[in-house]
Amino acid sequence: MNILIIFFFIIIYDKIIDKRLGEMIMVNKKMYELGAQKSKIRELFEYGEKLKQQIGSENVFDFSIGNPSVPCPNVVSEALINIVSNTNPTLLHGYTIASGLVFVRKQIADYLNKTYDLNESYEYIYLTAGAAAALTISLNAILCEDDEVIVFAPFFPEYKVFVEKAQGKLVICPTKKDTFLPDINMLDKMVNEKTKVVIINSPNNPTGVVYHQETIINIANLLKEKEKKYQHPIFLLSDEPYRELIYSNTSYPFITKYYDNAIVNYSFSKSLSLPGERIGYILIGANCKEKDIIFKAVNGAGRALGFVCESSMFQYLIPYCLGHTSNINIYKENRDILYNALKDIGYQLIYPEGAFYLFMKALEDDDEHFSNVAKKYGLLIVPSTSFGMKGYVRISYCVSKDTIINSLKSFKKLYEHYKVGD
């Protein structure tokens, strides 16, 4: 009798699986997998929201997601009120041309030229729904099937998604272990005839490391040599949502000054605390070879992906906000409190000059297990496997100062948990 029951359930289970596989024919398998498997960052964030309901938000220390906690500057709300009150509604809420309002693109170009001593043209600026859309459009515009894209580990996890959607192949280049800066010798070995793009991200997510002028010059010089060797362009794609979030007294080395085939992807999300508004742009460098063709390809990629005519209201907002940021001194204070406290406890960390992330050595080789153990103490920290390397966790400190101070006891308990185990 028991055997018959088991046999019955096996048949039913097989029918369910067959039905599921049949349903899969109805959708794109790759897209299904991306939707079914959330990123670790989003997964932790959603877990934290549920946990707060269960044990109280005061007992959950969510360092998972880079969601700015500092309010946007007053200029944003004041400008929006002015725009809504004084702009023709038909224009404000109507379509713009696909690449964005011309007067807005002109003001962006003027601002960049004045701030960074450049000679960029508004004609090669394309307004986008934040940096994610900018990256997706840029990669789809320039990649052909099986072109290789080099990224430096650790890297923002969505790079892999964006590259593969554009039919490219992601190639991971290690960084220097003591600084997490690009290893030029390793990059030299990895660039080959299939290399089409190198992505850089400074200030960096997840390490907070800043690429100074020397680093940019070294990367640029190497890629110039490789372009001559392989007789085709290699694009340097700069992902810059944290451009203004630098806490040391240093100037930002704008890549179009150092490398001709440079494309900048920018977002106002972090600098102005507007991540939910999704507004940014693509800039094709003034010295980029065949920039007219590339810009047409950018327009074509935007069209194919449905990223045309970014929110007109927030296009109108941009000119008011150029050069403004949220109060980044709050992030600097958060960094100093958290970094110094964790160092005193005994953790090993990379000192971040920018962005709002700490990259901390896990207390065991398995960073995912370490992250799960941290949950027991109410700490939500992202395992570094998500970022293309093992053994670390990312801590996002764009949270309230109270959250940081109140979390320190939990970090100490987590450290002691492992010390006792030793």
C-alpha cells in the first residue's frame, strides 16, 4: 500500500514538473532566471523589511542597500515647486525628443566643461533613467556578439546582467589585494583582440575606493597601446553615480581628459538623494572616434530598450541642481564612526575615500555563511560573492547615525561569536 502511495505521488510530481517546463516555453528562460533569482542586495533588503515587522525596526540594522538616508538639498524641492508653478503643463508633462531636452543637455555640457576644464558637446549627451539605464544603453550600443567586457573585482553585480543582455562576455580582472585598485599588470594580460570595453567605477561600489589621476592615466596608457596592437577601439566606460561623494581633498580625474574612446555614465541618484526618480545621462567624449556613429547607436539602443524621453519633469529639474549635493558630511561622519569602531573591535577593513560603503573582511572564508550568522545579531550585510570575489562583506553606511551607533554592540557580539569559536 505504501509503495502504491509513493508511486502515485511520483506520477503527480512528474506531471507538475512537466507542466512547469511546458509553461517555461511561454517565456524567455534567461529572463525567468533573472526574475526568479533576486540579487543578494535586494534579497537582504526585502528580508530586513519583513524582519522589522517581526522583531521591531529598532532591533534590525540594515546595511544592505545603497539607499541614501540624507535628505535631498532644498534646491530640489524649491525647484520642483517653481517648475510645476511656472511651466506650461503641456510642456512639463509632454514628450521630449528621445535624447532629452536640448537646453538641459547644453547646461550639463557647460557645467562639465567649466567644472572639469573639458570641451564636451551637448550633442553627445543622452538623458537616461539613471546610471543603470545609461549602462544598459551604452553596452547595447557598442557591443557585438561575444565581445569581451573587463570589470575589476569586486564589482557591482548588475554589470554581469547588463553585459550578457547585450550579448557580451564578462571578464573579471583581479584588483590589488591591499588597496583594491586596478592591477595594471593583470589588466595587461587580460586585454586581447576580443576586448571591446573596460568598465571602471570610482568612487567604487562596494569598496569605497577612489581612483586617483595616476590610476586613470595608467589604465588609459595601457588601453592606448592595446588599441594600436589590435587595431580597433577599446572603450573605457566610466560608471559614475558616486562622482561627488569623495571625502578627501582631491580633484576628480574626468576620464575624457585622459582617454579618447571614453563614455561616461552618470546618475543624480546618489549626489542628490534621488534614487527613486531615475535621472542621469550618457556622455560620449569629445575625442571619441566615430562619435557620431556611436551616438546614433546609443539612440538606437535607447529606442530598442524603450529608454527614450526620460521623465520630462526631472529633465527640467537638472539645470537647477548642477553643482549641488546633499549634505555629504553626514556620510563622512558615519564612515568615521563605523570604520574606527569596527577597527577597534578587531575587524579588517578597507578605508573608503568615497561612496558610502565599507568593505570588511569576513571572519571566515565563506562570506555567505558569515552574512547569515550576522543576521542572528540583527545585522544585514551583503556577502562579497555577489560582487565577484569571496571572503568579504559590504556594509552600506548611508543610514542614520543612530543606526550605526546602536549596531556596534551587535558587531561586537558577532566578532566575539567567532573569537569564542577559535
